[in-house]
Amino acid sequence: MTVDTSEEGSAGAEVPVDPAVAAAVAAGEAVLEHRFGSAIALVGPEELPGSGPATVVRAKIASSPFGLPRTLVIKHYPQPAPQGAPDPFAQEAVSYQLFTALPAEERMCPELLAHDGARRVLVIDDLGHAPTLRDKLLGRDARAAERALLSWARSLGRMHATTAGREADFDALLRRLGGPVKHEDSTPLTACAQLPALLEEHLGVTTPDVVCRFAETAGERARSLAYRAFSPVDLSPDNNLVTSGGVRFLDFERGRVRNALVDAAHLRVPFATCPEPMALPPGMSEAMVAAWRSEVTGVWPGLGDPDVLFAHLLDHQVLLVWVSTWTVLAGPGGRAAALVTWWRNLAAEAERLGVDEIAAHAHAVAAALDARHGPGLELPLYPAFR
């Protein structure tokens, strides 16, 4: 199979391309023609990296009378989701629809130009070759990395503020694409139920009943109807572009509405779901939380009270650390330095709030992990801060 790589689509050599890329381009052209009522040729396809089920392609528009951007990005999902399971295509399409309906200044992602449920394809605006947040963290400029992290936290807060109270809109859009509407994550509840036994088995650490009840209550609060807003769910730094207008989110394959404080906990346990998380310098998490809070207090004024905010954050920090630890102990292992660091940080936050039982338990788990896998374990800083 070949695709014309010329600018105008009528001259230049044709070169072989991957069939998946060719299928994405064909689907993109078809949905654009349906959307605008005229054929729009796409040339020079370039496959973009990604770990999800979509084929992601950047392509140029040969010519168009509709004022479309010079280049655009196609996301094609050729395989349907299993029956009853969340559909990455539907999640992403609905997420982009939700944001494209907002004013440009409130849109924390590229604009959705066209989509088609039958073809399982999205066409979105191309934000170009801006660096990702990961690029900034792995670079050598500490000031640039700090600015990018604060911009990320502000953008996350703005995303939550602009989508608070729009769960019904999201659900209605999802139903139109045939996606299952309700799929609350049960992982925190499973982790709360199973982690104490795993800590006893692997580390010899007993979890007091009061600590178990705290975690279980936190899990129930996470599923409550309070503070609900849109979340990308996948908060990996390579899914965020650092643009002149602020950080923009790219990947919504798992996007849904949930408690926004679940996301905010990632400001204290940064990038916990990434394969190789690293640490941030002292004070960085606090600055990120302040940046996030400045964006959300307009819709949730109660979070302007530090005592209220920090109590909520401790709940979700506990859940995130418990889930991360449960994932490791119930699986193949690894990430011991990350777990030691996160449990120590959890102990420090619990001590600051006077939640002594949580602090003591967190210190015990951190010490046992370090004794088993160390000693002297500590998560290294991201290269930009070394």
C-alpha cells in the first residue's frame, strides 16, 4: 500500500506506509469530507508514538477552502472495545466534545475538528512540536521544569473548574456513542480490603483497625458526588504539552468524570502511575497544590480553607499510596524506592495534620520496605532538579 507524500497530492513519489497508518488517513479523509461536505486530501502522514489502542497520525492538508489548520492529528481506533467494557474511542471522543463546546480560553486540549462513531476516528487540531512536561522534567533547566509543573497544576485546576457540574452532559454524550456510562474505579476499595494482609505477609507490618477504617472511609468519599469534574485519569507527564498558552492535555482514552481530589492527590504523589516515577524537590508539591487551588476555589469555595483542603488531600494521598503499594505487592514487585519515598511523605503530611495513627503506620511501612529492599532507599529527583 502507498500514500502520496507530496504537498499537493498530485506530484511527488508514492512511498509504502504501514497499513494501519493508511487506514487512519483514509478514515480521517472520510470523516472530514462528511463534516465539511467536500473532499479534503491528507498528505505526508507521520505516525506519532503512543501506548494506547489508537493509531495516531499527523498529516498535512493538501488544500482546503474551510480555513482548517495546516496540519492535523488523526486518532483511529480500528478495534471495538469488549462488550460492556469502557470504550477508549468513546471516552476520548466525548472528552473532546465536552471541551470543544467550551470557549477557546477554557479549553485545556486541542480542538476536535471531526469524529465518526462508525469509523471510530477522531480528527483534532495539531498543537505542533511543543515539548512535553516529561521533556522539561528530563531536561537540565530547573526553572523551566518548575514553571512547567506549576502550569500543569493550574491547567489541571482550570480543567476541573470548567467541567464541574457537567457530568450529565458527559454521560449524555457517552450514551450517544454507545459507551457504558457508569464505570467507577473499584481499585481503591479492593486495595483497602487486601493491602493490610499483603503488608503483614511481605513486610511483617500490622495495620491497626483505625488505619483500615480511615482508608475505607477515604475510599467511600472518593466515590461520593462531591467535587466531581472531568479527569484525564492518565496524568503521565508525556501526555501534556507545554505551550505558550499553558499546559495542554492530550490523551483522554480513559477520560471520565470523577472526584477531582483524586487528581489533586497526584500533586503530592507525582506521576505515581508512571512506569518510572521520580521525585520533586522540597516545596514543589506544596506550590503545585496552591496553583491548583487558585483555579478551583471559584467553584468549590470550601477548598479555600486550608484545613478542609488538606484533610481531603490526606484522604486521597492515603488512597493513592495504598493503591500503588497494593499494585506492587500483589504483582511482580519493583518500585521499592518510590514506595519508601511516598510512605515517608504520607507520614510527614499525616503528622502535620495531627493524624498520628496514619503517620505511625506510614513510618512503619516505609521502614519495613527500606529494610527489605534497601537500606537507604530514596527516589531520585527528576534530572532537571539534580
